[in-house]
Amino acid sequence: MTEYVIQKSFTTSVDRTPRVLEIAEAFGIGLSDKQFTIYDGTKIEIEPGDVVYITGQSGSGKSLLLKELKRLMTADGLKVADLGDVVLEDKPVIELVGPNTFKATDILAKAGISDAYIYLRKPSELSDGQRYRLRLAKLIESDADVWIADEFGAVLDRTTAKVIAFNMQKVARQAGKTLMIATTHTDLTDELGPNVQVNKLFQARVAMEEGSYTTIHAVGQQMLEAIEGEAFVLDPQIATWRRLLGAPFKRPVNLPAPIKPKGKKVKRAKKVSAS
């Protein structure tokens, strides 16, 4: 287990242009330099293979926390793969991952891409959501120790985002990879089963929520039970459900309310403290 201490602050200054002076005078805003502390000795303990779930409002410092953790982990000798650094070559999707066709389709399915038509297209011909999932596939393929995804699932609808979150944590845990994601959405706790959950508030405030008690297997079973109907429908989203959850082609409906878990529990989140 490694403890990471996050200390980050900024000094801001304002250029005194004529328009700035007009706004400052009109609204009574001071123009003196100010010191802003974003993280004041926040301590986070992370073990290899942990799932770290960072939430908070836009502008609160989630991305900054990911960048600091990335810097500290890299300094410790860990290999970190960042979704934001993934570059996609303009080749057919099936050529971009895996050593062969079989492995490529397996990796792509784990990232929610299982439509044969998409396999033949180039990244420039895909939607934002399809390109996002393709970058996730590249992340899964990497040999990095740590996977980082900022603004996780921002271009995906919430149903797809939950399916992808569930599968990403499953793949990461099976491979012994540390998965760290940041998002404004707070509805992925059941799917991720995070070991460390951080809620970044404004200024230097950091809140820790108690660990998820939801069994990951139970969540997956809940998703399967939420798929109804017997009609075969050729649709990328339905194909995602089928490939990721191992279900036959059926028509997905809204997920039911979270079920009360049974059996083995996911371990509690570690405490995140701000000193």
C-alpha cells in the first residue's frame, strides 16, 4: 500500500487592462493577488489493483488530483496510461488493437464495441462515443500498471456509461491494474465498487464516502435481469449489453433500483483525509 500526499495551491494575478479596470470598478472587485489552496495535505492510500472513483463539481479539482496522482505514481516507477494521451491512427478499427483478429474483437468488446460495421470504419468516421470506447480499448491493451480516465463516460449515455464502468473495473481487477477515474457523475458507485472514493468539494475540502457494500457480481446479475424481450435487434447498444454481460440479444429496459447485496462484499473504501 502506498500513501500519496497531495499539496497543491496557486497564486493568481490579474492583468490590469482598461476593460479589466472597468469591470473591477463597476462590480467592486479587488485586483490584488490571491492564494488559492486546492489540496492541503490530502492523504490517499492506494494499493495495486484498486479502483479509485473521484467525483465533484466541474472546476472543483478532480482533474488536478488525477494529474498529481499520475505524477507521483510515475515518480514511484509505475507505468501510467492516461486516456487523454491515447492517439488513434486513421486505420480500420479492427487494425488498431490486438495481435490478431480474435484478440482484437475480444478487447474491443470489453470496451463496448461489438458491431462488425464499426470494425471496418476508421476513427475519423466514428461518433464521439464510439471513439471514446475505442480509446478505452487502447487503454485496456496497454501494459501499464495504472489506467487513468478523466471525465469518464462524459460522451456516453448513462446506461452505456454504467455498462462500460462495470466492465472496466472487472477487466482492471482481473488484470491487477489500478483504475482511476474522475467524473461529475455520482451514479457509478454500484458498477465500479470502488476501493477508494473521493468527493472533491470546492477550495481545499475533500470528503470521503464510506465504501460500497454492493457486490459486483450482484450488480452484473441485476443488469442481466433488466434485459427483457426475445426479439433480435441489430443495434450497437444492444450488442454492447450482449457482449459485455454475456446475455443473448434481448431488448434492454431501465435498470431497477439497486438491490441489497448478498454474500461476499467488496472491501471498504480506504479513508481519504485532508489535514
